[in-house]
Amino acid sequence: MMTCIVLAAGESRRFGSPKPLAVINGLPAIQVIADTLLASAVDDIVVVLGHEARAIRPAVPKNKRLRVTINKDYARGMTSSFQAGLKVRTARDADFMLLPVDLPFVKAATIDLLCRTFGQEAPLILVPTSNGRPGHPPVFASSLADDFMALGDGEPLSSVQHRLKGKTRYLPVEDPGILLTYNTPAELSRLLSKK
């Protein structure tokens, strides 16, 4: 069982408007990511909304594999949103991956490869890489849920990964989308011009 937690709760301050609604090939980014995940082997998709949730929610596709949860404490940061997603995943023993909404170019085939590799090798953490650089979505064993839930507001999600660096499997993938993220409209424009 694999859950993907999509983080779309942030304030998008540098972008100037909600990043989940950024237009990519005529569609909002949140729909692009949801469609990719629905085309993949992921069993359970949790979209975490917060800032501007009312405006973003209509752009999230309706599907029995996909659920929306609202993090009312989104101002506390990404860790609190990830924790909100972990709380509502369908199965407590589900392994889980993390995909921020500003990484909409990841391919469904990459998600499938990560799910397949994780199922076969069962590492604690699996991280895709492109040209030697780690990207998203990282995949975590269900046993690490408590480690993430124990993090305080000031602790980044990466602290769990750093603590378990020796138990992390890095998987080279043929997908530059695992690295392609944006924080400003100009950055997004540059990414789209290269597609």
C-alpha cells in the first residue's frame, strides 16, 4: 500500500498567487499533479490544502483514490502540513511519499518505478536522483510515520532523512522533472519554455 501526500497548503508568497493554481499547459498545477498520480500505481492520494483552500479545492479532481484534507495550521510550515496528511492516510501501515505541489513535471512512470523498487527492496527511505542530484518524491517506510509526527514546528522534514542517511537508497531515474520546481512566475515561465 502506497500513499502519496501532496503538499499544497503554503502561502506562495514569492509566487504572488497560489502555486497550486499556476497554469501549466492550460491546467492548474494541482490538477496536473493529481492526474499524474491517478495515472500511476499509487493506491491512496492525500492532497493537503491550507492557504486559499476554498479557491484551490475546485481544481482538485474528484476520484475515490484521492482525498483532500485541510491543515488549518498551515502557517506553521510544511512539517505541519505533512503531519496533517499522515494523519488521514487510508492505512496506518501504508508506506508514503511526499510530493510538493511545485513539482508538477514528475512523470507517472517515475512514480511507478519508485513504487515498484520500494516494494521489491523495502528500504527505509528511497530517493530518486537525476544527474546525481536528489529530487522528489522521496518514499518512506510506514515505520517512519512516528518519526515525522514527532517533529516540532521548527524541525524540517529533511531532519528525519538526514538522521537515516546511511539507510537511504538513491535511485537514478530518467526524469529531470524530479528536480524541476518553481517559486516565482519567472521560474515557472523558464521551465515551461524548456518543455
